[in-house]
Amino acid sequence: MSEGWFVRPATVADLDAVYELAGQTGPGFTNLPHDRDALKLRLERSQRSFEADLTRPDDELYMFVLQESGSGRIAGTALIFSSVGTKKPFYSYKITRLSQHSRQLERIVTTNVLNLVNDFAGASEVGGLFLMPDLRRSGLGVLLSRSRYLFMALHRERFSEQVLTELRGYQEPEGVSPFWEGLTRRFFDLEFAEADRFHALNGNQFIADLMPKYPIYTNLLSPEAQSAIGKPHPAGKAAMKLLEAEGFAYQGYVDLFDAGPTLQANVADLRTVKDSNSAIVSADGNSDEAARERMLLAAGRLLDFRAWQGQGRIADEGETLHLAPASLSLGRLAEGDFALYVPTP
């Protein structure tokens, strides 16, 4: 089912489709707000980023969409921020373990402490991954997610050495955030849904402005709030597994808003980047599909970038890639062009 779909850069012309997708994301999905004006600004910023002549990251936003080649249907989005925390702080909570000892009582008390930090300044960030529910068992989520790393592999000069991602935090079935209710709300006269919308449009600076600057002892929070720290939204569990398989790791950082886990990695250590190879493409005249293997493919620079899944044969010690005609067409490739490929099971 994944064949016939490809990932490409989003443009302002995609506003209607992206707005429709944003209406289905649900609370806490801050990278894709259901606000037409905000989305238009993001698409304009993204298009400027793709068009810019750059040799290093400078706070760019790259937005991608998943499109079906035949119908033109757009069914998913993904984002990359080239460098966070440089134009304005990128705040997180870092969890540390604190032990205190009383000789008189002969007792040790240990607790977790939340510290407000800006440790990711300059890192790249991937986010905004959303796929229509009817396609979530099709393999397209993997294509959409890994297309970002292929774009980074083709444009290494535009990104940091470190990359992170923030996952939406845990919410109860009725949409309540235990962490928000147990801590953050005490400093704001806002309902979670209202604060979530403001967060999506304006970022988390307002939280950092009004929250205590001192360490927060988690044992002062309700049990529900404590258990939500570092726990992903139920809808994000599959995405977290994909990220961990890619090489991301949770190292004790969480979001200020809902305490969702922040995962991090080095770009060079990402599985897609490490396993990708470049080869000259050629039309495969062999009609035997069994001779080909499935692979993730990418080609093109900047606005011409495309990523897709197809079938091909590797030859000449990896220097030539024979692609099925459908794969050549989907990638808009001609004989002698270069493409990146990553074999997939």
C-alpha cells in the first residue's frame, strides 16, 4: 500500500490540505496548530528555508507532506527545525535524582527534581509527524518519519550534529493532562485546552516566564502528575518505538507543558543516515521482481527533494542502483541521476 506515495517539501499551495490535517491532530500536537493564519506563516517560512542559500543552520523550518501520486491526496506531515534555542530559549525540564541523609533519623530520602534548562540550544529538532488514521498500518508512517533523516543526509550543512524530538505528553482518555493539572496550571489561570492552543501558536516561553525558576521536587506533586513525567501520549507510543529503533534515546529531559519525553541522538548515528548509500540509477530491464529488494529511496535537492519506497537491485559493488520503472517515475529520475537508498526488510 505504501507504493505510489512520496514525501516532498510543502509549499504555501498546500495550505488547505495541511489545515484539514491539523484539524484532526487533537490536543497537545503543538507543531501543527489548527489555525489557518499560523499554518500559512509556517508554510511561508518553510518555503523560504528551502529556497535559502545556506552553509550552516540558522533557525530554519522545513515542512514536508506525504502525497499520493495518482490522486494527489495529501495525508501526512513532518517537520525539521534546523537550530532551536538560538533566536529564543528552548526550555526543557531535566530530571535529576537528589538524595538527602539524616544521621539523627538514620534515614535517606531520595526524590526526583525538575530543573529548568536550555541544554539543547543549537540542536536540530524533528517533529510534526502526523499521518491520517486510515493509513497508519500501511507502512507510510515509517516513510514519512525516515524521509526527514534522508533529507538531513542530503543536506548535512543545514543541520546540527545533535538532533532531538519532543513527544506529546500523556493525557487521560478525556483529554486531561495530569502534569498540567498537578503542576503547571497552578501558575496559570487557563484550562488545558486554552493553554494548549496558546502553546501551539506561541511556543512555551510563557510557561518559562511564569513558572518557578527553582528546582521542583516531584514528590510534592500528585501521584498522577508524577507518573505522567516522561510518559508519551497513548497515540505516540508507536512513534516512540520508531524513534528508538532509529537511534534516539530518552535521557531524562521532558517538556515544560505536559512533561512529554524529549529524545535525542547524533545525526551521524541515526540508522537511516548510517545505512544510506548513494548510487547512479538505471532502469531495471529485469522483469523478475524476486531479484529486487525493497528499499527506502530519496533524491533531489531542497524543493526538488523526494522520498519514497520502491524496489531495486544493487550492482557494481554498490555504485549502480537498478530501479523498477515505477520507482524511477515516482522519484522523477532519469538514467545517470544519483539517489540515496536504504535497504529495508
